Amino acid sequence: MDRVKTSDWLVGIGNLVLLISVFLEWFKVKGLGGVAGFSMNIGISGWDATKLSILIFIFSLAAIAVVVLRILEVDLSDIPIPMSLVVMGLAGISLLIIILRIFIHQSGMGVSYGIFVSLVAGAVVLAGGVMMQREEY
């Protein structure tokens, strides 16, 4: 485990949390036809709320693959783009999707805890990518 760097931990764990958070409740719909004066709340996961969450899921898997390749010390020198840039790009696009979904969603829906878990996890992955870049140079 000596070859696992802090950046690898941040990117790996952050992406695992991001993978899981896609299936958490991102939005909730309040006050749908209650019975006997009670209102109902319905939670909607990120997976069900937007098709773009599939991209977040795929990007997280790709970034985890980068970490696994780094840990296994696979020679990636033939690839013209540094792996840190790949991780930061994937995390940046995921964060952009998440931030847009926080501010742009259907009326009658409120944001829920899952989207904020995704936001924090995406920020952790981006920070890990920045650390990874500093280690490469």
C-alpha cells in the first residue's frame, strides 16, 4: 500500500461515493394528494431524475479505472494526455452537471440530500485530480 498516494485515495473514494450518490434521493416532490389531511413526499434518485446522471456514473467508473492503473503502476507514457487531466476533466464535467441540476429543476420539486452528497464527492475528486497533477510534475 506504499504506492497508493493521497491523491489516489481522494479520487478513488470520492468516485465510489459519487457512484453511490447517483442512486440516492436528489429531488423530492412535496404535497402530492394526501389522505386524511396528510401530505406525501416522493423522492427521486439522481438516476431517475436525469439521463445525465448516467454520464456521471460512467465518468466515475473511468476515473476509478485511472486510479487502479496508477496503483498497478501500468505504463501510461504512450497516452499524450496526463491522467490527472483526465480525472480533473471527468470530475469537472460531473460537477457542472450536478450544479446545473441543483439550480435548474422542474417546478414543484425541491433538492434533497443526495445531490449535495454528489456535489461534495465531485469536489473531493477534483481536489484529488489537482493533487495528482502536482505529483506528476
